[in-house]
Amino acid sequence: MIAGHHAYRPLDHARVRTAPGSRALPATHGSLARGASAPVPGTLFVLALGGGMTLGPGEGREVLFGRNRPEVHVCLGEDDPKVSRHHGTLTHREGRWWVSNTGRLPIRCPAGRLLFRGEEPLPLDTGYTPLFAGGSRGREHLLEVFVTGADGGHRAPRHADVTRPPRVWTLSEPERLALITLGRRYLLHEPRPQPLTWRQTAAHLSETRPGEGWTDKRVGHLVNAVRLRLSRDGVPGLTREEVGEPVGNALNDHLIRALLASTTLVPMDLALVDGV
């Protein structure tokens, strides 16, 4: 049976904490985002606000986390009743670590992936993985996880290195104007934004930039050309085949988010279409 799919049960802490290579991490331990090191590849580090632990690899080894400090190894959200007493489990099997959910609410994993109770466990990559458990009144409780690789996981400071610039996509002026307007709700930081329609985009541009021949057909042609260009360059989620039906606004939503993440579009660009 996969760990995390069984009924809640008290734990034998001694079995886990005295396993070779295991030790407690104090609440004062620095963030695991800075890296972690261990002599054995595959060593697991787990850290929450109140502390954590590290444990070497071994088939069947487990680290349980949740609100009930006396019966989990890493306490998470101990003052928040929205966090389950046993919210999840980290298990070593088949040579790697896996995370499973035993809580009532989902665990938010990287890239926005939600892991629900009863789903198959997700494998953890080598390196740093932040996991979030949702709580009361919008709180989110962070569980930091780090799995060491063959290099031990240490990262040297690179204070003086030149900052690597993001991949900024080249846009023509009409393409930029169309995309800024299409994604203006995102640039305005509205909650749960959606792209404007072709018609709304053309109407806004016709009002703020009259005499430039803006129509919904022209907007669609410009935006689709950029979307296909980025897709050919390897940006995911920009074709119907990748998204599947019904497509809805997904293609334009993914396009706008990719342009924002790369800083191809930034909020200051709104001055080009809003006349500010």
C-alpha cells in the first residue's frame, strides 16, 4: 500500500528519528532555498516554521507532516485548524522521494499543481521544492523540501556574477499594442484576470489610438502570429493540441502569462494604449 493512502495512525518516532543520517532541524535553520548538503545523495531535508528534520534515503522511510505536533515528524500550521492533523507524507521508495496528501485540503506544488487526498503520490525532483498547505483567512503554510543530489546540494554564492537577463520576445509595434490591450487586466493586477475579446481589444485601441485601422480581425491575426511564433520557440501551452478542447481563453491566457513572466510586457506599457 502506498504511504498516505492508509488510515491515520500514531507513529513510532524512534524508528524514524534514529535512522542512520537523521537529525532534527531547529526553527532557526535557514531557508532550504539556499541549498542543503549531505554525504549521501537522496538525503531529504524538510523544514516548516517550527523546525524540521533530515533523513537519509531508504526504502519505506517516511516523514509525516501536519498540525498535530505530537504525532507527526514535522509540524505545519499548528495554530490553524484548516490544516489537517496529518496533512501529508514524504515517502522513499524505488530510489526517490514522493509526496502524498492525507489532508482535507489540497497541497499546492510547484507550477500550481494541486495534490488532493487519495491521489497518486508525486515524485520530488533533486533540489528545492516548496509545498503549500492552505489555511484560514487566506493563510498559506510553507513546507520546504530539499533532496540532495550527487553534488551534495551545496550552492556557492555568486554575488558578483552578471545577472542573466530573461528571454524577452521581439514584438512589432502593432503586436505590442494589441497584446498590451488584450492583457490589460493582467497588467492592472486585477484578481483572476482574463484576456479581453478581439472585439473589446479593437474597440479600446480604436478609442485611444484612432485612425490606425483597428478591427477585431486585425487583432486576432496579430495575436495569433505571436502565439504561434512563441510556440515554435518552445513556449508550452500555446496550441490547441496541448490545451485540448474546450479551449476557451486558455491559449491567450497562457500567452499573456508567458509574456509577463519574461518581462516582454510590463505594467508600464499600459501608457502606450491608455494615453497616460
